[in-house]
Amino acid sequence: MLWWPSYALPPLIGAHETRLPQLNEGLEDRFGDARFLQLHFAELKRVRQQGMTLEDLKNRVERLTHKALTDSPNVTKDLIGTEAFVDTLENPNGQRFVGVARPMTVRAALGLALEASAVKFPAAQQVEAGTLSSNS
């Protein structure tokens, strides 16, 4: 018979082989560690896109938001996670496009970011210091 702390293990150990980092991440997600809250929050502020796909970036921001704000209501997590996601976008035009729309969740921000990545912004226009200016 499994004791209380061991109840988290059966869902993590399925038919597929589980690697140690996945097991550690699963246990940390399940039980958390209050000592690392500030570390996760600082990492959330420092995360940048840097070649990640938008979906991977969304997943990372959501994971860090969940870890940093474990005791916060979902509305707060969504608000802070969405702001962090918008701040991490590499493309300044896309960042502005998503920011102006004011999405309420990270998932909605991802949809807008994907839409912005499909839009070709005019080459003569660039976002500088928060304003749209023309190079002509």
C-alpha cells in the first residue's frame, strides 16, 4: 500500500518510460516548494523567446506562472502570465499588436501572436520607443 506522498507517483509512471527530470518536474508541480517561489517569479520576468516557437514559449510562461503564483487566484495568474508572454515576444510589431488587443489569458495572447506572425508589417514602419514611426 502506498502512503500519502507516494500517491503522486502512479500517474507519473505509466506505460511509457519516465525520465528523472520528468519525474522531478511532476513531483515539483504536484507538491511544490515554497522556497523557490521567488526564483520562479524572477525566471518568469527574465524569460525571452530566443528562437522558441510561440507554443513552447506559451507553455514555459504558463508553467513558470503556475510555479511562481501557486496560491494566487487564476485571474491573477492569467493577468501576470499574459503580461509576461507579451513581454517575451521577439518581434516588436507583434508585441505591440498583441499588447493593444489586451488579451485576458496566455492562450488568447498566443492566438494573437500567431496571427501577428502571419501578418507582414510594412518594412518602412518600425516600432520605436512605443510609437509607430515611418523611416521616410
